[in-house]
Amino acid sequence: MSSARTPGFSGEHTDTNLSGLNGPFDFAALSPEQSARLLGDIDTDHWQPRLEYIVAAMREVSTLTDPQQMVRYYAQRMSPALKADRMVALSRRNLAAPAYRITRSSLFKEVFDPWRQGDRLPQFTSGLLGELLYGDQPRFVPDFHPDPSDPAFEFLKGMRSCIAVPQYDGGRALNMIVHMWERPNGIDPRRLPEIVWNANLFGRATHNLVLSRQLAEAYERIDSELRTVADIQRSLLPPTLPSTRGLNWASHYQTSKNAGGDYYDFFELSGGRLGILIADVSGHGTPAAVLMAILHAVAHLHPGEPEHPAKVLGWLNGELCGRYAGSSGVTTMFVTAFYAVYDPATGVLRYSSAGHNPPRLRVGFSGDDGPVLAMEHAQGLPLGIIDDAEYEEAQAELTSGDAVVFYTDGITETFGPGRALFGTERLDEVIARPHRSAGAFLTAIMEAVNGFADGTAPADDRTILIAAVE
């Protein structure tokens, strides 16, 4: 044997298989025989190059994200250490005893993904391979003669010895790798403990990648369903803004997630009047979206014209408490709502509030001297808390040049990078500026909100309605 210095280490190392490597230790350039020498050597004199090989292998393994990649890597880098003539991988996962599948074999001419193509894999209920798998233990079979009547004989034909390497999950050998040789005593059984150790580490890593992939696929399915929920939810909102005489509208609707709990609606009433509803369901995401859809359904079932704000909120509250909140177990959820009726003939806006953010009335919004007033009268409990809650009514007189800003708390509770809130003071500062139109008004508010957030993702749904009186 020739004496050669192992690259990257000091001292002399006698190893014919590793001679000829020059420069930095290039593990990718190792032949299967050299890999086998490093992995299979049980002589502790060679621990340094072996350790560096294993470290490099583990670094590469840590970058793998596909279970199929992991299996290929194991076969390419680890299996050559065994110098086996044939390999068969078995699985009984999700099968009733004594059934098992052959998930991989060196005889396969096609690569299958056993987690997605299980129906294309050979399945058996008896034979030597089944006995090994259900034996639940590592096995070294130094000499055997395959029985031609074995259902898996084609995978055993010509083999004389084997080792059975179980891969445990939940304390049971759900998978197994069987390495076979054409000669008796094809491997030193002293290597079996380390082979079992390595196979189970790789098996666990592969299983974790499978779980990660399944989790990602599940999240994608959920996300797809949530996108559908969001599409349905948005279809419940008015497709267009109302064309009420003397009013110009602008709106903004943004959910913090795919679906949300903000809701607004309009109701055309007799005499050219307009009912205006804005609501905010507590919480976020799908639960809030479901209750928002319920509120939409209930609101459109109101008997007669919804022309009296206090009575409308009282009716909605009774329906939510009686039909849904108590019976469905969502009593921890509630809805803040503001309902108003505008009469263009008189300019009067009658309203009632169920714990909702007071809209802001900007007097003379095109100028810079008009006050910003909070429509904070007629406040009552949010909907869905007490079934006999009573609501009051108030009114405001609107004249040409006035504007009303209806909004949900996702606007004022927008977080900045320092976790400070946008707040009503900043909102009022923007509202107090002169604005040319309802659209320009809305743009100014959203620019201020987004500028304050400075890229921080919305923690709540954001809805604004602006009604400008001509």
C-alpha cells in the first residue's frame, strides 16, 4: 500500500483508496469506492478524514428540501459503503398487516414517489420481505436460498445474504431497507449497528421533509379556500357606490388577511333616501368573515324599509343574539355597527351607533377653516352581546361642501414601526386639510395611513367610506 498525506490534515495516512486526491478536499469528486472507504471504515485510525466527509455530507443534507432528493442522496453517498448487489425498500405505512409495499428497488427502471404514487407500487401480503418488515427488528441473514414461490421472488432471485435495516416511526418499523448480496456473508455484521443508526437518521430526516411538504400543500389548500372565501365575501359588498342625489362617494376596503370582518352596505329607500351601514366584526380571518356574511344576510331580511336607525340596529342585534350568537357558540364575537339614513331633500342624516367608531363630519371640506366634528351621540352596545339592548338615535344636518368620513378601527389602529397607533388625532389632522373631492379626500387619508405604517402589515381590516355633499 502506498503512503499518502490526506489533503487538509497533518500527519501521515496510509490509504490506497484515498491516494491521488490533490489540493482542497473535494468531497464531490470522491468515487463511490472512496465514499465507501470513508463511511464504512471502522478503524478509528482514520477518524479525521471520515469525520470531515460526514460533516460535509451533513451540510449538504441540511440544504435538501425534497424527500426524493434526500433518498437519492442517501443512495448516492451512503449506499456505496455497503457494496450491496441489490437493494429493496419496504413500507407498511397506512397498510393493514400483513400487507406491505416495495417502494424502491435497484431493479426498478422508473423512479416512483412513494408518498404520491403508492398505487403504482408492488404490494404483497406474504413472503420473506414481509416477515423481515413485520419482524420489527434488524436482521443479518448470512446465507439463504430464495423460495421461487415467494410472491416477491423477482426481487430476491440470485441473492444469498442480506441485512434488514428497520426505520422506526412511533416505535414501530414502518419502513425497512433490505440490502442483499449474491454471495453468503456479504457484509461484516459488526457494521450493522451503525448502518441501522445512519438509516434511521436519514429516514427521520426524510420523514420530516415529507411532513414539511404535506404541511406546505395543506397550507396551500387552505390558502386557496381562503381566497375563495375572500372572493365570496367581496361579492357581498355593493358592486358600485350609490348615485344618491347630491352625494359623491369614495370607498376603500382592505382585509388584513384573505378574508375579514369589515362590512358596508347601502339601502335605497323611498323618497330618494339612502340607508348607510358600516360594521366591524370582532376578530380577523375566516370566523370574522363568516359572521360578516351572516350580518349581510340578516340585514337584507329586515322587514319593511330600514328607515329608522335605532330600530334597525335593535332588530339586527336581536337576530344575531337569538339566531346565531347563542346557538352557534360564537358568543365571544360581537359586531360594532353604525347605521344612518340620509335624506337629500332636507340634508338630514339620522343615525345610531352600536359601539362603532364615531364618523367624522368635516364642515366645508374644500376649505381650510371648517371644523372636524365627531358624530359620537346615540352610542349603544355592540351587536350580539345582549339580546334586549336598546339603541338611541341622533341627527346631523349636512349642507353643500360638507363631508362625512365613515371608517372602521383598522384605520385608527394602524401600527407604525415603533408600535405607535395612527389614532384619531392624526386622522382628524388629515380630514381638516382642504380637499378637492371625495376621491382626493380618500387618497389623502390612505397616503397618511400607509406612510405612517411604513410597510408594517395591517393588523386589522381597513374600511373607509367618504360621502361628500355637493
